[in-house]
Amino acid sequence: MKLFWFKILSCFMALNVLASTFSFAVGQHYCGEDLVDFSFFGKAESCGMDVQQASDSHEHNLQKNGCCEDETLSVLGQEDLLLSVENVSIGEHQFLIAFTYSYINLFEGSQENIVPVVHYPPPLLVKDIQILDQTFLI
């Protein structure tokens, strides 16, 4: 049962690290105040009511404002989780090697069942202690 919870916790922690480093963007197209289209990958499609701007007159741009608007919401993930090998000191390097070696050898089990008291006989009873102390099981 302990191994089951260990696996569940490990998967949860791996997904937590993945979610915290994941970056994405959502493109949205509004026509007025209504959401017309959104897209997780790429740009959202327009509704077709975009204002065609004339390239020769700048006064035309000031007079007429379009009702359509594009927005992009972006969520940036953490990028400071990367460990640089150049910044690890010699003491930390030795600790990582020793920890890895001991962790790998922690799960190696022996094939035989070792009983350390097989070669030692029990002590000889010189006197019966229960009679001397007058303690009897009823």
C-alpha cells in the first residue's frame, strides 16, 4: 500500500512540475463586446467585419474606429527550474553521487532470508525464574 501512495505522489509531483513550466497563449476575437472566436493554437479567426483601412489617407483612420478587437492572453511558465552543471560545487557533486548510489542500492533485496541467531543456542536455565518470583499464568 505504501508503494501505491508513493507512485501516486510521484505522478502528482511530476504533473505539478510540468504544469508550472508549461507556457501557452489564447487568442480571442471580439466583435463589439461579444466573443466571436478563440484559439489555443495560432490566431483567432475574424468575423469578417474588420474595417478596411485606406493606405493613402490618415484622416480616415481617425474618423472611423472598428468594432472588432483581437486580444491575446498568454501565461508564461517558470524557466528557473533548469539546473546548470557549471554552478554545482564539488561538495554538492559528491553528495549527489553518494545519494544516487545509496538510493539505487536501497531497493536491491537479498534473495535469501538471513537469520542471525541460527548458530547461537539459547542460554541454559539454571533455576526456574517463574517459581522463584512466584508468578504463574492462570
